[in-house]
Amino acid sequence: MGVKSSRQGLDVDSGYGSIQRTRSGSVDHTIGQTMTCPTCHGKGTLDIEPGQSPEQLVALIPYRDKRLKPRRTKLYVGVTVAVCAVISGLLLFFLLPRSVSLQLTKPHMIGYSEVGNDSVLLGVNFTLSIKNDNFLAVTVGSMEITVSETSVLLGGIEVKNSSSSISLRSTKTYVHQVALTFKGKQGLSIRRICAGQDWRQHKLNVAFQEMVTYTFLMSTEKLENTDYYLINCVKPETTSPPQVDGSDSKESHKIL
């Protein structure tokens, strides 16, 4: 390919075609067919040799031609960066782990039974609430709740493979029943407390220890909490063994 210029005119040669222009503006068609030159602002034509395709032509464009300058590059880059920043911010906002909390409420006696000379069996009902503050659902894996008095284990429940789902920004409650066994001196003391004439003495101070595992975004977490409650104990006139099974008796779901 070659480029030759003179005061008489312009002659552009290449292996695919040529442009020839004289000072008068006329075009000299050498051989083959012709087509309009796409880079000459409509002022020239191209001679195409026989057997060649227009797609094979090589065009010469001046370095300072405005068509070589990018258009709105800064605008496109700015819009792309802004969109990526907004998407990243939204992902962080919704996927950022938030708190999951436990709350045990309303423990109360539902049954009283005297076993032998020094043992007492109490049935206690309570509600465990699990609050999910995340924008994604969490899955409860297992629950374990133990009840003790002065470091003496009285009873408890354990729920394995629960697979209970708590939806986003919501609270789910579980109602459980547990049987508490008091033996020996502790049993005799409970009998006096529950059978006393002064209603202000019918209070049992017990500790509830809750442990719950849950899964959030393929990660397993553990929650532990300890609550202390006073349970009102009143010995009924006719004592019968409390009917407790230690399993969930009710579930409710509340959207915040």
C-alpha cells in the first residue's frame, strides 16, 4: 500500500483499490467497478479491481478525524460505576447478618403431683420466642431447654432436627411443657412451699437455660440464654400426675 501526493492531485494506492483525484475535482476510474469512498466526506470514489470485495478494502483515516474520538466515554464510565455501587450497597444491606434473639416468657405451673414420701412432680408450661432481624429466613436446627434450682437439674426438653423456618423480619413462638422432679430434702421443701397457708410463699425460683442452633446463609450459629423466673406453686386439693410430653404443643408466627 502506498500514498503519493503532488501539487497536481492526490493518488492513494493500495493492494485492494485506489483513489485518484485531480485538481479540477474529477475522478479517474482506472479499472473495475467503483463505489463511494466512505472516508472522503462524499467527495471521492474507489476503484475496485475485478474479483475483489468492498469488504476487503483498506481505508486511510486522518489521525485527527473526529470519528476516531470516543463519544460520551466519561458518561458511560460514570453510569457503570454508579450502578455497580448501588447494586453492591443493596447486596451488603440485605445480606449483612443481623441478630437472632431468644426470649422465654410465661412459665407457669399446670400440674402438681406428690410421688412417694419425699418427691414432687410439677408440670410447667412456658413460651419460647425466636426473633429474626435478618432480611433472609433462618432455619432452626435444634432446641435444648433445661430447668434447674440452686444448680440442681430438675428437668428439660430437647428437640433435634427441627427444620423450622423463621421468615425475614419476624418472630416465631414455641410453646413447650416440661416435667420438673424434686426429690429428697428438695421435695419436702417444695411440699411445704406449695401447701403453705401464706400465698406469698408459694414461689419457686428456677433457672431456664436455653440453647438453640440455627442456619443462616449456609452458616450454623448457636444461641445461648439463661432466664430466672418465679413460678407460683399451689398444691391442689386432689393431686394427680401432670400430663406433660416435653414436645411442642403450639406454634404461632407473627410478622413484625
